[in-house]
Amino acid sequence: MKRLILILLFSFSTSLYATTYYVSTGGNDNNSGQSIDDAFLTIAKLLNTLQPGDTGLILAGTYQLDQSTQISGTEDNIISIKAYDNQEVVLEGSGNTDSGGRFRIRHDWYHIEGLEFKNGDAGITLTSSASHNTIKNCVAHDCYYSGFYMADDASYNLIINCDSYNMYDSGTNGGNADGFVVSGQYSAPGPGNKFINCRAWDNSDDGFDVWKAGHPVEFENCLSYNNGKFDGDGNGFKLGVNLTDEDQHILKNCLAWNNRQNGFDYNDTDVSQTLYNCTAYNNERNYKFWNINGAPDIHNIQNCISAVTQTDDILLQTIIDQNTNSWNLIDANNATIIDDNFISTDDSTITGARNDDGSIPDSDFLKLKSTSIFIDAGVDVGLNYNGNAPDLGAFESDYTTEIADFQNIQVEIYPNPASRIIHIKFNSETDAELRIFDLSGKTVFKQPVNKGNEIIELNITELKNGVYFLQITNSVRSIWNSKFLKEK
């Protein structure tokens, strides 16, 4: 009992005596650091002073980037390092070289907020099993490698409301400089790492790269655009190569546009990836999920949009039960896809200055019109939605569709699978249109169908073997979807 009391007293004392320290360009490392007027001069002094539960507040100014944490916090006594009163605090390296310095987190339970990292070999790195750290409202730019980097068993770290741009490594003429990286190239990171509301742009290589991450990495509401400079690849989200069978990454409500190569790239991974409600627009190729190098039979890609792609998407293996994406409804390069479905393609607001709280500014960029065929066209994947069903794409609208007229629709396909003839039995109270798509989203058959009872006999002898989608729509939206298998 005495021992328990002593342990509890020690726990209380660590919180009771937590100290706030200050750093200022006009300070002195011989000061106590415990007030603005008695502030430290350097961040190095701060890092050597902080104990679990302490807070370091850095006043406006430019400081040396090359720093390392010295001690871990705890779950109950997190160590916080923040910009004082949201002032502009810059940690600058010695130059955009491979020895320019970086901010190294090598310990646990840190909260880093409101700092800018520039001109280093990297911005901020989490290694040496650094875990349970939060990096919030920070920005990295003009570094040699990546702005934010995790490796070496770094686990359960959260990167939220952060930006990374203008990375460029001259040694490969831009071939290795990414915005955000979780990589097991030399030593694999651990599980539980997550990115929320982050933006990557104008990086010479890729926006987000999880090459050999070893464990699932989750991305939520992240944006990747205008990546790919000099000799870099220019992918928005690169999701391979996998190190283990657990490299099954999860992307929710993410956007990729104007990237030099692929918006979303499986990058030769051998394991299934999950993309829910993502939007790709005007990349060289919006989605690349090929069937080479032992790639999986199934990727879990649902409620996603591909709009305007310079090279045809590769989507040979995105078929699961109830798979629904824009390419099942309309070709990515259909002449009307933009005007009929999106309010705006002007990205000047969403790419602009963040809000005071660090959130991404709201805009009409790639949001759906009330008449879009993508409204209520998705399937429930566990994300919040309005109306009768989820919308397609990264932005759930406030609109919904009226489905009362279609409650009594009845459709039957037989036989299924089929080799020569299929029959489509249709019974509805409204006129509609029947379309059949192949896996690339190309329409292979289209025919109007009248209300009432109708049986369509369709010769499919000339179709290649494989899976096809059948869709029935009225003038506003899809009202019925299914699929059938053409076999020999």
C-alpha cells in the first residue's frame, strides 16, 4: 500500500510541477527560460531542458533547424512545443543539401504545433521508434528530401493540417524528393501512422509516398497536386511497393489533381489497397491499379471519381461486390462530365492560405452540382453521408435525389454467367436508359427502355470474356446497377 501511494504521489507531482519555457531570438541560454523576458535563445537549450508534461513556447523569429529531441513524454504528460500565440516561427537549415539539417523526433508523446521547417535536408523526421506524436499546423518546404518522414519503427503518429511543398534533391535531379513519406527502405516504420487534412504540392517527385511502409497508413481528406518536377515521377499518392502483406493502405476523401503522372498509383504493390470517396482530376493518369507483378485480384476502390485523364486509367482489378465508381456511370473524358457534375474546377481557394485554425479553406472546387449523376450514387462504406446513399467523390453534398418514383423497379439478368445471349427483364413505372460498360468504363451497349414490362434479348458473342456492368438510369441518376460475367 505504501508503494502504491508513493507511485501515485510521483505521478501527481510530475503534472503539478510541469513548467512552461520560452525561446526568443533576443533570449539567452543562461536564462531560466520561464518567462518571455527571461527566455532561452536556442531551441537546442529548450530540448535539453524539457521534461514530461512541460511546454515550450517559441516566439517569432528564425532559428536553427538541426535539432533532436532528448527525452520522451508520457501519455499523461505530453511534451508540447508550439509557436507562441500563433506567431511566425521558422526553423531554417543550412541550405537545400543532403546535409542541411532537420528536426528529429526520436522519442514519444510530443505535440509539435505551428512551426515552419525550411532549407534542410528534410523538414521533420520521426525515427528511433518515435511513437504517439502529433504534428499539427506545421509546414515544410524547400528541403532536399521529404518534408515529413517516418521510418525506423515510428508508430501511431498523427500528422494533421500540415503542408509540404517545393522539395527537390539535386543529386538525382528531383528523383527522390517527396512531400510526405512513410518508408521502410532502410528500416521499416511501425503501425498506426495517420495523415489528416494534409496538402502536398510542387514536389519534384511525389506528393505522398508509402514505399515499403510495412504496415497500413491512413490518409483522410488529404490533397496532392502539381507534383512532378525535373526528373521526379510526379504521383499524387504512391501506394507501394509493399514490404509485407500488411501494406494495405487506406485513403478516405482524398484528392489528386494536375500531377505529372498518376493521381493514385498502386506502384507494383502485391496487396490490396482501399480507396473510399476519392477524386482524381486532370492527372496524366488518374488511377493506376494494374495486374502485373503478382498484383492482387481485388482492390477495394469505391465511391471514387475519375474526371479528365490524359492517359486512360488502368482499373483492371477494382471489382468487388457492389463496386460503384464514376467510371461505372460515365467515361472520365466524356465531354459533359465537368459541366454536368461539378460546380467549379478553380483550385485557387483550396490551395490558398489555411484558416486560422489550420483547416483547409472551403471552396466549390470539384464539389457536386445538385443535378450531378454522382449524387446518392455510391454505396455505404462507413463514412457519413446525406440523403439516400453516399455521393461519389471526396465531397459529400447536402443534396439528395428523389427515389420514390423508382421503388417498384424490377430487373433480372439471365442467364448469368452467359456465353452468347443474355436476357434483361425490366419492369418500371418510368422511362429510362439501359447501358453496359466494360471494366475501363467504356460503354459497349446503350438502349432506351420504356416504362412497363420489357424483355431485352442481347447477343454478347462479340464481347471479350470478363465482367461487365449493367446500369439503368433516368435523366437524373442511376437507379439500378448490377454486373454479369461473359464467358466462353
